[in-house]
Amino acid sequence: MKPDRLNALTDGVVAIVLTIMVLELKFPEEATLRAVMAVLPLLGAYLLAFIYVAIYWNNHHHMMQSAKKVTGAVLWANHSLLFFLTLFPLMIRWIDEVGPTHLPVAAFGLVLVGASICYLLLERALIGAEGDGSGVKSALGGGMKEWVSFAGYVVALPVAFVSPLVSIGIYVAVAILWLVPDRRFEHRA
Amino acid sequence: MKTDRVNAFTDGVIAIIITIMVLELPVPKAAGMAALKPEATLFAAYALAFIKVGIYWFQHHHLLQASRRVDGRVLLANLFFLFWLSLVPFVVRWVGEAGVTRDTVLAFGVIMLLCAMSVAILRAALLAANEADAPIAKLAARGRKGQATIIAYIIAIPIALMWPMVAVAIYFAVAAMWLMPDKSFEQLTD
């Protein structure tokens, strides 16, 4: 089976996820600096979630450039990844309601852990579908970045119950790690 | 007619269906783990609905991969299928408002039954639109999962009137059946 429809569905879902997140944003209630300050945490959460969803889409896009074949396992791994990506707008809304406190910040980490596990499963499934000569496999190499970010989220999750700000710092650090372009696939395209 | 636009249209509609469901989910208003509990049921309903819509997308994907062409009847059957599928977010919202009750479980079962039946109609339309040697002919000869699904929902609907949770268990069991990989199909279209 070819990957074209899997890509089309993923693009559709990711486009809608990115777009509905903005519905959660609020205007400052009055024209004072204090009112503007009050919406800043929400704006920050929106920005971080937007960057994360964009990172997943970018990586997905790059990886699927090398993929020639998909199987049922690939479709399911991808669908699981989409499930976690759809939870980002919910996380934004939660942070909006109760602020960047223990629970929503930990939940943000849980969504990131879920998404990164699914992404790793998707990589495995794509390699499994294509066998040893897989273009995805040779381009990925050891998958170091994936494991470093996964470890980051796993650490950040319990830390959120002690200090949400430290967890947020870890999320931002991992995001920056991914903003450095992933040249593994570009060389091959 | 080629299959590309019916695929693109379906992918668009399904992408919107599975994504807008998240708008129905509430967030806990208070801090602390206890505030999470009332939201857990709706979250489970969301996860089940997400899996169900995924399963229907897979079936659509498989049927269309095995087809070479579509005709007007296929397009109508496809629209009929998308109509029932688009009601899934509506039921999720209803579960959010009313909880897992007899009525909401019944409604979910009825919509799932109509989705399963409309896939069967779509399959028949594709079969008629394609030549006898197209992969869809071989695929349709092995439609056991589809039949089992329809039977399971026909059984689950009256059960939902008496014991909603038993019907919910049947819905999960049907989902589990579809999660089993189908290697023979992959060989069919490669």
C-alpha cells in the first residue's frame, strides 16, 4: 500500500489541530498592562504547543519522504500518533482554566510521552514494512534525538508535581533541540 | 472516474470528524487528582470514538486501495457513509452532557450499525464499478469481519436497553477485532 492517503489524513488532522488551538486564545479583558500579563501564560502555552505540533509534522513529512510502503501496523502507529496530537488543544484549554499548575503541566508531559512513543512505533513499523533495505532505516540511524527527547519528557513528568516551571523549561529545551533542522532525510530526498 | 478525489474528500471529512471531537472534551476546573475523575468517562468515550473513526478510515482506505475506479453510485454510497460517520462527534457530545446512559449507548450503537452497513453498501458499489479481476473482488470475498461487525451491533443495540455497560463491552470487543493486523490484505494489494 502506498503512503499517499496516510499523508493526506495526517496533514488534514494536523492542520485542524493547529487551527483549533487558536480558538482557545483570549483577548486581554481590558487595555491595561496587568490584563495583558494575565493572558501571557496562555499565549506561551499556545506557542509551545504550536511548535511541538509543527515539529511532529515536520519530522513526519521528512520521514514519509523516504517511505515507499505502508502496512496495517504503520496505519495504526500513525493513528495513535494523531490521537496524541489532537490532545494538544485540550492541554492549552486546561492551562487557560487553571494556569500552569502541577496537573496540566504534567498532563502536557504525558501527551508528549505518548506522542513520542507513537512516533518511535511509527518509525519501527515503517522499517518493518520495508525490510532491511528501508530508506527510512538508513536515514534514521540510531534515532538519538528521539530517545533524548523521550528521556526529557519522562523526567519532566514527575518533576511537574514539584516544580511546573522546571518541567516547562525541559519542554522548551527539547523543542529547541528539534528546531535545529534534521538533516538525516534532506540529504536523501 | 479515478479514485483520487473521492479519497481526498473522504480524508478531509474524516480528519475534521476526528479532530473536532476534542472540542467536546472538558477540562477539570479545580486543581488536584480528584477533579480528573468526572472527566475520565468522557475521555474514554473520546478514545473509543477516535479508534472507531480510525477503523472506518482503514476500511475505506483498504477498499479504495483495492479499487481501480469509482462511479456515481460509489460517490453516493461514500456520501451516505460519511453522513453516519459525521454523527460520531455528536454522540460524543451527548455522552459529555448526559453520561453513559441507556440512550447515549443506544445512539452510539445505532450510528455504528449504520456506519458498518454503509461500508457494506460502499463495498457493493465498488465491486459493481470494478472489473472481476480487480483486487476488490478478492477482498470482498473475504468480508467476514464486516459481517461480524454488523451482527455484533445488531446484538448490542437491544442489550443497550437493558445493560448499557454490556453493550459498551461489545463496542470495545468489535474495536479489538479490527485492531488485529490483516496480513493477507497487504499481500493482496502489493
